[in-house]
Amino acid sequence: MNLPVFLDYNSTTPIDERVLQEMLPYFSQKFGNASSRSHAFGWEAEAAVDLARKRTAQLIHAEPDEIIFTSGATEAINLALKGAFESYRGKGNRIITVSTEHKAVLDTCKHLEQTGAAITYLGVDREGLINLNELKKSFTDKTILVCIMAANNETGVLQPIPQIASITHEHGAIMMSDTSQACGKINVDVNDGVDLLCMSAHKIYGPKGVGALYVRRKNPRVYLIAQMHGGGHEKNLRSGTLNVPGIVGMGKACELSEKEMWDDAARLSPLRTRLEQLLCDLQMVYINGSIRNRLPNTTNLSFEGIDGNELIRELKDVAVATGSACTSALPEPSHVLSAMGLSKQLAQSSVRFSLGRYTTKEEIDFAVERVTKAVIKLRS
């Protein structure tokens, strides 16, 4: 067993060796620009991108020409939210989202509010789930978009996306979902009614710096206004020379996830349960979020009477987090847990454990031992 033990797979994942091997030639021997259509080097790169686009589309049951490659999920979210708002502003200016979304969504919405958007932030219950009746009541004739993540990055809670999409379409709006944490861990199907979907390669054992945006092309066709200009790449939606090695890696990671996610889930869920059961034996340890509707790899635990950051500092051989990697430097308690109704003290006592493809039972038992010792020490 290598130390430290990594139990922060929701923040990022190590690149799969099979992904790396597929990428390597495109850094050196196959270095062509995918937009160079006048010679073999460009054709070779273009063919590699086309294959990656097909593999990425297959993971979410989309068509290849509905995939736009970006630098990651954050860029995809910005393109989707800003591009849709600008495109449909003539119809209305209202967007519905949820208070527990990732900061990439919430901060983009805050920006859009400064440009004339009216944002409704839905609350969640103690399990982290939205109320569908509250969603229905939030629509007006000016609502153009609903943006709700499939799986929460801090708690793993799964929102009922098919029902949400159905309600959204009944009101003539577009359905968008950030699926960065869901893709590759559970089945994600755009045919459940998602019109815009964001995903990231480094969450599924692919490289950092590459992601994708799914844009529905029929029933209904979704139109976006580009946010980057200069060459018209990616169907005029995202100009810039394509990151061919990264895109190749994302495609391979998607292919592997499609084949292996169910086996991964079946192996990780019992390990996650073992972790929870053993740590809950400490007393005054609580699982945050729905136990039934969540990812198979994620648990968020509150250790009453202990500051989560202090606990993490004690765990020098175990890599865990108090929440999103993007907010790890912020002193305030998790906005996700606060929205779920946790007290400030309980929210600040929480730690997220997220398992992955390389997690072993030995690592889980080691982590339990270290956490147990640290909790006993801090409580004493």
C-alpha cells in the first residue's frame, strides 16, 4: 500500500495508464494540428479527435456532432450559461438553479445577474434534494433555462434529472446539467431530457485541462452564442487550436468508463459502506445527504465536536477534503451543507471521502484507523 492513501477522487483522479499510453504519440510523433486539412499530419490529428468525439458521445448516449470540446467543465458551464442567456434573452431573462450547485455555476449566475439575468436559487431539504413542486412554482413566462447538477460534488446526492427535465420542457425552457461528478460513475443519458450537459476528463481518469459540452441539435435544437472567437473551431462555438492529446485522452477515458463503471460501482459501494459503518461506530458521526439517492463512491461525514480542517491536518497519511477542491481555501463552512440545514458547527465538522478505481479494502481500513485515532485525540 502506497502512502498517503488517496480518498479524494471527487477532486481529481490519477490518469489511467491505458489513457496515458493512447495520448503519448500525440505529443511527439503524431503532433499535427486537427485544423490543418491540407496534409497527412492534420488528417491524422483530425481522425483522432473524431474518434474521441464519438467515444465521448457514446458515454452519454449522444451524437458525435453534439459534442463541443473545451478546456474543462468550468469553461463548458460558462459557455452553456452565458451562451444560452445571450441567445434566448429575447424570450426571457429568468434562470432557475439550485443553491447547492458547484461554484462554477453559482459564480457564473452571479455574473449574469449583473448583466440583466433574474436567477431563482432553489433550496434543498436535509437530504440535499430539491422539491419538485417548488421547481414547478418557480417558472414564469420569462424562464428560459433550468440548470441543476446531476450529482453533487460534496455529498454525491443525485437529483431526479428525468423528472426535472420533464417539468422544464413542459414550461418551454431548456434543461442544463453539470454532470462532472456523475459521468463515468453512473449512467448519464441525454435522452432523459438534458439539452446542455457539462463534463470533465480529469474526473474519470483522463487528463486535466480538457472537458466537453453537449449541445442538443434536435427536439429541440439548442442555440448558443459563442464566448470565444478567433477561427470558428468546434462549430463556431469554441475557437482555439484543439488540445489533441488531451482530447484523445478524454475519449479513451470515456470509453473505459462506459465499459467499467458498473463494475467499479459494484466494488466501491461496499467499500464506502464499510468506511461509513466503522467510522459511525465512533458515535456522534453523521452521514450528510441522501443515503438512497447518491453516487456509489462518495460519503460526507460530520464529526460532532471537531473542526473538519483540524481533523484533516491530523491525517497526514490520508488525503481527504472538507468539500470542493475549488473552495478548499475558503474559511466559511460549505455552502452545500449550510443549504441542507446543517448548523455552522456541524457543517464545519464535515469531511468528504470519495473513493475511486484504485481504492482497496486495505486503504479503507488504514483510513478508518487513522481517522479513529485522530477523532479520539481531538475530542479528548
